[in-house]
Amino acid sequence: MHSGSMATANDDHCSRRTKLLGLVSHDILEVGPDFDEHSNLFDAGLDSMAIMQLLILIEQNFGVRLPAAKLTRANFSSVADLARLMDSEAAPG
Amino acid sequence: MSLFFGKELARLTGADCFVLALDRMMHRHGQHGLIGQTHVRMNSVPDIARVEESARGLAAAHPLLDAVVRRNPFTLRAAWHEGRRTERHLPVNLWFEKGACVPDGRRATEIASEDVWVDHVLNQQLGSRNGLRNLHIDLVLLRGGGSLLVLTWTHLLFDGKGAEFLVDALVNPPPPGSAAALPVPPAVPPRVTLRERIRIATPVVERFFGLAADRYVSLAGPHPRPGRLRFRMLTFDVGSTERIQARMEAAVGPLFRIGYFLACALRAHRQAFLARGSDPAHYVVSLPVQIRKKGLGTVPFQNCVTILFFAMARASLDSMAAAAKLAQAQFEEMTRGRLDRSFTQVLELLRRLPSAVYLAFVRRQFGGEITAFFHSFTGEFSAGLGDVFGARVTNAYHIPSVSAPPGSGLFFGLFNGRLNVTFSWREGSATREEADLVLARVREDLLGGDPTDFQPEEGTGCAPT
């Protein structure tokens, strides 16, 4: 892949993670100052309702629909993991 | 209104008013109101003096624990008003099973057994015993050396998650001299025009009209009736709970437990109907879901729930997998359609309706029934609850009361990797034999395979008659 494309892809990924962290912190969970993209979402209180609401927000804000069959506790456990999952679903081919 | 009622402390929300309507119906029909009981089971006896001191702190800090709900006759707005007592005293009532050791210098009342005592306390009017109007605290010393901390509370005060916050506040009191840990919200709804409120509320109202076409029944039937509250519990150990989780993941994936447990509750209730020689064509089940933002301890003193209404036809209950998938699909559909927000708005719109009128609407719409049965999954009980003043916590769960109608409820919760299942019912709405059938179906559906795999760990919670 061209280095320019890689830089753009990395920028997109970083900005997606930042935006996703904001959505989780403000719209889904009540979090403390130490909460970051590696904090465990389930330990922070994520439950079925919050998961569903987060999936809807991801669709609305990023245009990525995450199929329930692909969701696991491992790939949904932090904002960073979720962002990687979104990247893999959004990638062409 | 403080002229007549005492100082107003907090307004009731829409969800609180829904509970108020149920509570009033229950009082009118000899059911003692909608209460909940929270049990914290320990492997030894906690430092009783510290429990008492913490209880005193809670009583001093939270006037809502002794407050009264009154409806303004002019505005019809319901609110908590300060109780008449100038000093709020919240004792920790001490009991001991015969053979249990009572610490020196302590006075405790002997009881025949935990089961008999719990049955007795569950069927007493809250506020009639030694405690505050809306909360009692008891500590039962068990003959095996363990103990049971019991909080009995009115559902008007909060929901199950709120009760867990109160347990947290009891076992983790703030340092002396610091502010009370539990905020009381203003309960003022956001400023939204009536037109906008109606627009938001419309989707769930449309769903109600659809649901009303499919007549459903509860074990109690549509007419309110008195009856003692009974309950039975199952507690699955860590290994069994892991097996349950694995079976759930195979059916619906690892993340959405809500639909799986609902499917289990539906099939279990169907078992009770089949034993009566009937097999209802439809079920409509109300499922409360938290609308508190998850995470840090937030507001306890409210019913912070909305309700999703699931509709299942008999044919979809023939297998756990099919029922769970359909429940999950409805959950997704209702969440996408923002029916959670829609029902919250309906509750806000109905907030000022007198309780009798409130329920008259429900009963007219659904032929007297409220829901086929009550059901909830409260998730992990107060993550981090490890010990109570020196005594290690071995289990914690709720015993919800149920009104009749519907007469029964199945409730699921987790504590430290163990699944607790409570079946509550009203005498006259269901029988002990039906309770056995319900729980046998729960065991088989959750664990599969040989039902003898399961070894019950807890008592039945039912006093012998």
C-alpha cells in the first residue's frame, strides 16, 4: 500500500477511535477520568441495552453495521478493540 | 403543598408513577404493596456495630427512606414529602436460627428457620415493623455460622439497581463528616413540547394496539386477588453458570443475554400453563431495562427503567434456540425503533393520572392483564461487593414481589460468576407444584442434558404450610 494511503488510513483510524471514545463516554456510559480506549467496557457497566445503543450509534456516526454474529466479548471489550472491528468491517473486499 | 403534607423532597418520575399505580392496586387488594427484598449472604457474621452505625448514617442522610408519597389535589403531581418523624431511626433487627451463635452482649430474637422468617417478613406491611417507612434492615445469624443481611424496601423508592446502590452505600459508608453519597435527582423532565412528546410516544402506542389484538393471559388471570407472596430460588455454581453461558453463546452469541433469559422465562411459564391443561396462543411480556447511564454509581432513588414489550406466539417457544433468537430480534427491532424512549415518554405523559385511572387504561387495553408475567435480568449484582464489615459475601440477589395480576415472575441476576434465578408468585395465582415445574424447565433449558447435573445450593425460601 502507498505510504500516503497508509498515513491516511492511520489518521482515519485514530480519529475514529477518538470519536468512538467520545460517544461511549458521553452517550453510553458514565465514566471516570481514567477511562480511555483500553478500559474494559463490561467492567465499566456495558449491558445488553447499552451494547445495542452503541451499535446503533456506530451505524449512525460511522456508517458501519456490525453483525451480531461477529461480536464477541474479546472484540467488544474496549473502544480500541471495537475500532479495530469497525475497521475490518468497513474495509473493502 | 408543604402546608398540608410536609416538605416536598422529590417529584416522582413517569416510571415511579407506574410503580405507584401497581403499588396502590396491590394495597387495595390485600397484596401489601410492591416491595423488593435484597439478600446479601455471608460466610460469617459481620461487625454488627459497624452495620448499625452505617444504617444510622443512611437514615440521617436520606429523608426519602421515611418519606410519604402524596399527590397534589390541584396539579395532580405526585411527590415524596417529608415524613412526620423528626428523627429517623433505622435499626438493624437481629435474629438467630436455633443453634446459631449470638455475639456476646447482643440481643437477638430466635427464629425457627431462615425460610420461615423470610416468608413471614415478605408478607408483612412495610413500615409495620421496626424500621423506617420505606426500608427495613435485618441481620439473620444462621446456624452454620454464616449470616444473611436483608433489606426490605418499597419499589416506590427505587428499582433493583437502586437497591444495589443502597447496599453499596451501607457497606461502604462515607468517612465521618463527609457528604452523603447518594444524590437525589430533581426528577424534572426535560423541556419538550407536548407535540414532540406525542411524536416520541407514538411508536409504542401503535405497538400496544397491535399487542392488544393478541389476547394473552397470566397465571393469576385478569382480576386482582389477595394472596401471600411465595418464592423459590435456584443458584447455579460458577461451573454451571459457565456452561449456561456457553450454551447461550451457541444460541445467540455472547453479548446479548437479555433475550436468552426471556426465552427461558417464557418456556418455563408455558410449562405451568400446560400443567393446567392450557397452552396460550400468545404471550406479551414486559421487560424493564435500565435507563440510568451505566457505569459509576448514579442516582439510586428513582425507578430508572423503561419497559420493552415482547410478543411471542406459542409456536416460537418450541425450542430455546428459536425463542431466544426471536426475543433477540425483537429486542433489536424495539431498540432501533427507540421504543425504549417512546415508552418513557408515555410514562411521562401519564404521570399525573390518578393511579386507579392509570391502571384502568392498562386493563381496558389488555383485558385486565398487565403482562403475562413479570421478568427481569438485573445483570451483575453490584460489582465489587466483596465483604460486609469483615464477613465475606458468598451470594447476593433480589426477591421481587409480584402483583396479581399477573401473579408470577421469573427474575435472573448474577453474583460473582453465579447465576441466581428467583420465581416469585402469589398464592392463589400459582401452586407449589407449578413452581416446581417452572424451575425444572428453567434448569433443563439453561443446563440442558441430565437434570440431575444440577445440585441446588440454596433453600427453597418457601415456608412449609
